[in-house]
Amino acid sequence: MNTTYAPQRPSGLPDTLRLPSRDTRITPIDRIALHVGLHLLIWSTRTPRLADDRERHARVSRTQRANDIREHGYLREALLAPRL
């Protein structure tokens, strides 16, 4: 890059291109928008259990239901059995 044609500053300090007056306060609307945006990003990157593997989810559900039925039957028989 040819620096002969670049704008030169007499002080030798680099120009930072800062604005003369910058408002550092964040408005409540901007703050709400930032929070909503952050929560949307977090929500969009989640991996729901059902979407991972529908077949595995169905198998676990059937197994749990079968265990519940078997346990219920055992308890029913134990409660209804005649006492000696």
C-alpha cells in the first residue's frame, strides 16, 4: 500500500473515527429486544428429546407403560389375595 497518498495527521496519532458524543445508555426497548433475541437464539439451538429419535422414545414409552401395567397387576393381586 502506498502511504504517500494516505491522509496524514500532523500529530502522528491514529484517527480512531470516534463520534464526538456517544450516548452509552441503552433504552428499555433495546434491552427487551436483546433479551428476546437471546432467548430465541437459545431456544432455537435446543435439541428436543422427541426429535432425537422417535423410535427410541416410542420404545421407552411402551416399556414404561408395560412396567406400570405389570406393577399395577402385581399390587392388585397382592391386595386382593386372601389372607391366611
